Amino acid sequence: MVKFAETTKRLFANVFVCRNCKTKIRGLPTKLMKGLIPCKKCGKRRFRPIRKK
Ligand SMILES: [Zn+2]
């Protein structure tokens, strides 16, 4: 289960969701949160970190 946890962490660590169109985007959290990377679909720059319940 440790390996699974690590995999999950890796998969979701750098994934963010667009607040406007909910598209998943991969990128460095620092860049995404600063608005350096626009959404590919709608061009907005507001993202929130993805979280799995
Ligand atoms: Zn978007």
C-alpha cells in the first residue's frame, strides 16, 4: 500500500484543475499558481489543486 500511496501522490501532485472549465492541467505548482500557464481550453489562469477523496 505504500507504493500505491506514492504513486497517487505523484499522479496528483502536479495536476491542477481549471476553475472555469474544469480541465486538468499538468505543470509545476509554482508556475500554475502564479498564473504563468494559461488553460489550454479557455485561456483562464485560475487553477485549484486536484484532490481525490
Ligand atoms: Zn479552463
